[in-house]
Amino acid sequence: MQIICTGATGLVGFNFIKEAVSRGHKVTAISNSADFPKIGGVETVKLDLTDFSTVERFFLDKFPEAILNCAAISSPAVVDKNPELAHMLNARLPEKLAMLANHMNSRFIHISTDMVFDGTCAPYKNTDVPCPFNLYGQTKLMAENSVLKYAAPLSVVLRISHVCGRSLKQNRSFDEKLFLAFARGEKVELPDNEIKRFEPASRVGELITELFERPNISGIYHYCGLDSLSRYQAAKLICEKFSLDCEKFIVKKNLPRDIDLSLDMSCISSRVKTPAVNFSEILEEIKIPDSCLKWYENLTGKTQIKRFKI
């Protein structure tokens, strides 16, 4: 299958591409900034995704069998500071891609978020009515509505939660950001009353690839881990796993109100082979970023165990 992936250098896009090419698919990796490594079966392209005329010409020239949209401004704080750009990338771009997918009869998977909900009635089923509590969630909900309006029979809107694992530049995932802050000597403040169901990027990549291979599945679905944890609890478990003093590196705080964004993924779990995992399994996959290894060894006297894929 020939697939175009936007947001290719992001955490989800990068892990999807690795999985897809390992299963024999051809991927055109689109990014706006970072260079993509040379991987067999991957064509890399730099494209300004806010230039919709250029986007349209490119996609119509390629006429792909499938499209994955991972492109987005995913930080709520950055969205608040750049609302116009966030609207372009988070809402209008998915709308344009859905129209193109419908025209080309291309399979379309759009990555969304648990933040389309307000955190008051968890766990959330895929049939629950969204109610975003921030601008980021609002832009993502607008995108979902557009995808279902223009390309529903061909599409999957996949809502995910906080993602862990290895990113292209080792600075995008929840755990990578923690280690980078620790190595800089920072004490990270994390909420203990905002609940998520963390998942590994590698497993998200597997699921997306499976969804491309199963075109009979369409609609809105949730995918996440099995354990509901606050960001503070997750960081504490990561510290303990790597023999780091939790009190030295993280501090607990509370948001003005409790937010539980736990997703219920029972709908998709009955339709796919890719399983969800416990946080203990996620911990086994987490690796310290290469730039932090010397700091870690000096601090703990330990070296990170190298695991080779067999």
C-alpha cells in the first residue's frame, strides 16, 4: 500500500512509518522542519502544510491509496499562543485532507485526542458527546467533524492519550521530556489530579498500520493503555524504574479541578489484533535519550541495558 504520512517526524508519525515499512508498505513522509532519516521504502518530502494549494497539487500528483494525518500543534499552551496557526493545522488541514481522500477514494486515518472531552465523566466511550475544555481540544473536535463530514466511509478518527516511547529526535515523548529536564537539573512540577491512560508510541504505530490493512473499519475509535494514572504518578514510576530519587526530580501539584481523561477502548479492542498494554509494559520499552546517558551514568553508576530486536 502507498501511504502519505503528514507529521512524519512527530512521535506517532515516526513510529508508524517504522512499523508500516517493516510490513511491506511504501510511505511518503511529509515534514515541515526536521530531516527524516533514510529508511528503505520511505520517500521524504518537505512541504508547507498551511499552503493548501501546494498540498492539493502534491496529493493529487501522488494519488495515494491511504493517508495518515499526524500533523498538529499538540501542546495546549502553544495553541493558546498561536491560535491562527493552530486553527490552520489542527482544523482546516484535516478538513482539506478529508476532501482529498474522498476525491481520491483513499483510506484516511486522522489522529485526535482525549482532550475533546472535559474530564468530568470518565471513562469516555467513543460514542460519548465531546465537550473540550481548552482551545486545543476545540480545534481537534472541529477536525473530527470535518473528517466525518467529508470522508466518513473511508476514515478512522483515532483518539489517543499521552504517548511514551522513542521519538525521532528523542525529545518528544512524555518520558523523553522528563529525562531531558532532569539532566538540565530541573525539578519538574506535575499534576496529580489530571488522569490519563498512557500508551507506547510503538503500539500506536502497530495499530494504525493494522487499521490501514483493514478497510472495513471506519468511524471514531479510542486507543490507550490499560492503567489510569496521573502525570505525577507516571513520572514517579519512571523514576523508580531508573533508580532516580523521586523527591529530587519531581514535585506534585494539583490543578484547579480534577480532570480524568481516561478513554474506554472496548469498541476497538473487539475489532483489532493489536492489544493495549499496562504501564508496567510501557516501562520496559522506555529508554533514556542518548543525550542524557552520560548524566545518568554519572548520577547512578548504572548504564542503560541495550535491547536488540530479534
